[in-house]
Amino acid sequence: MSQAAPGPGAKGPIGQTRDPSREALLSLVTCGLYAYYWIYLTGEELKEHNREGLGGVAALLLTFVIVGPFLVASEVEKMYQSEGRQAPVTALTALWLLVPLAGIYIFVSKMQVALNDYWMSKGAPAPA
């Protein structure tokens, strides 16, 4: 017996919650290298859950030409809006990356808080 394809608007698996301060601090301490890994993970989770979007590899590659963080933030915004919720982040949240040093901390923190809120609303445990 074959499985039926998911209906329109069906969501995939929920993402993993993470400690926003830890993610941001790792990004800052590694001079942004961890942030690339974080963008990849976030892109993958968003694509799996939303069943559309960039995915991790595309998000990572587009980060090298600046637009990746804007697109990932936009995907989080759309994810919230698809459920009729006000999104705590928008594509413009990525403008924080223009602020030297503190910007990466603020961007990753804001994004991870928004992701955690969404994933926990779907039943994910709070970050450890």
C-alpha cells in the first residue's frame, strides 16, 4: 500500500530548538564560521518543514553573495504568516549583519528565538 502525498499546506517535521545565546556566541567567537553552519542547518529545517524553500546548501551558497540570510529570514517570516501569526523577524532582520561584531550576535539570536518559538508551538521541547 502506498502512502498518500501530503495535502496542500501540509507541514513536514519540526526543527530543533537551540539556545540562542550559544548559537550567537559560537558565531561570534568563530568569526562567523559557525554562522555558516547555522545557516545551512536552518535552511534544511525550513525546507523540510515547509516542503519548499532554499534548503541548506542553497542558503549557504547564497550567504557567500550576501542574500542568504535575507532569504532565510524571509522564509521564517512566511512560515509564521502561513499560520496567520505575526512574524517576529523579517528579511530586514538580516540588516543587523551590517553592524560590525555585534550584528552577527544580534541576527543569530533574533532568528533563533523566532525559530524556537515556532518549533515549540509545534511541540518541540525548549532548548537545553
